[in-house]
Amino acid sequence: MSDRATVTGHTISRTVRIDSTPERVWDALTDTAQLGEWFGDSATMSKLAVGGTGEFDWEGYGTFPYEITEVKPNTVFAYRWSGEPATELRADDSTIVRFTIETDGDTTVLTVTESGFDTIAGGLAHRRHRLEQNREGWNIEIDELLGMLGS
């Protein structure tokens, strides 16, 4: 289990153990009011289904659009999102974020992976910068999630 987010190739991952139920963790990942507590300052979602769209907003940083790519209640939630403030989601400027939820005794194990940095336009230095920026972002955001869930 990674205490902090790590990078392997073009993928970021972090795994944490949470003293909460899978249902509570799922709600924190998919309910826009709760998302706004730990991931950015606010979130919108058109529908909790593949193809659903929305935006994450960070005050002072901008709005980041996303599209849901996978939904398995209490198990998997994934979306493609723009890693930079944008008005629309572009294939050459987006990555896939995937959360998996597993039960382990009385705790829940949450893993987040973000992949696809190798497909971002702008060259190697730009891709590496985005990868490192998001690696640090997942450390901050998952720590906020843990704090919100009381873990």
C-alpha cells in the first residue's frame, strides 16, 4: 500500500486504508456536495452514469471538465478529465482517473490511478511536469478525503 502517490511510467497511483464502509467512500467519490469538500472547491455532475459529464472547480486555478467512463457502485468510479483549465474535454489534453474500492475486514481500501500522461500534447517536458503536478495533487486531495472521512 502506498502511503504517498507514486509514479510508474506514465501512471500515478496511491492506495489508502480508510476506517469507513465502501458505501461511505463511494458517496464521497460520487456525490458532488461531498466532492466539493475534498476535491477542489465545487463539483457538478450531469448524471452518475457512463457518459455523464461535469466540472471540478478550484478557486484561483480554474474549471476542469470531465466525463464519466466507468461506474460500478461501491466498487469502481472512473472519468476522463482535463488536467488544465478548459472549456471542453480534449483527447490530447486529458487523462483517466480510476478509483477502486475494496473491503478488507472492517476497513475499506481505496486506490486511485491516473493514467494517459503519455498521450498529452506538448512534448516530454510538459507531460512530465503535468505528471509530477498531479502526483502531488493526489497526495493533497486524498489526504483531504481521509480527513473528511475521519481516517
